[in-house]
Amino acid sequence: MSAGDAGSQRSRGARPWHHYLRSALFVVVLGTSFLPRWARRGLARITARFVYVLAPRLRRRIEKNLSRVMGGAVPPARLRASTIAVLVHYGDYVLDFLSLLRGDAGRWRGATTGEERLQRAGTAERGVLLATAHLGS
């Protein structure tokens, strides 16, 4: 079998090993939504390190983007720490999102003030523009 045959075999159905890694991590993440937040955060940090080691292509893409943002020549230790931080923050986001889906929405919703002004502006039929801040992981 030539190299071309091996490539066409892969494109026809064989999946690369990292596909199975992602699938396994997704199952683990879904199964952790019942854990307390501190445990989910710890799991996100551990998982980020596994992804860092086991997904070199993803790691290189993140490192390339970070190098651009951080101004080019970044010390390797700082680049590694920043890459792991990106993976940890993404893991935190995914776990928070999934925990929102399982819980009581009232628990996550904050108190609001000034709703009457918003309702008045909405009934004026001129439209309403809302600027919001994204707070969370």
C-alpha cells in the first residue's frame, strides 16, 4: 500500500486518534455536571494539561495565535503557560455552559433594576439598544 493509499483510506472512514480523545473528553465533561463548581474547575485544569500534551496540532494553533497577540518572540515557558490557560478557560466555559443546562435558571439569573425604563423605551416603538458585559468564565 502506497502513502497515497493510506491517505485515501483515512479519508474514507478511519478517524485519527484525537477524534476519539475528543469524544472521550466530551463524555467525561457531560458526566461532571453534577459535581460542585470547585471540582469542575480542578477537572478543567487537569483536562487542559492532557489536551496540551495529546493534541499537538491544536496546541500549535493556539501557540501561533498567542505569539501574534503577545508580540512575536515569546519565552517558551510563558507561551506554554498561556496556552494551558487558554485551554483551562475554554474548559471552564464548557463546564459552566453545561451546568446552566442542568440547573434552575433562577439560580444563575442576577437581580435586575430599572426594568420599568426598559419597558417604557420598548413601548415607545423606537427600538431599544442594550449593551451588556460578559461576566463569567
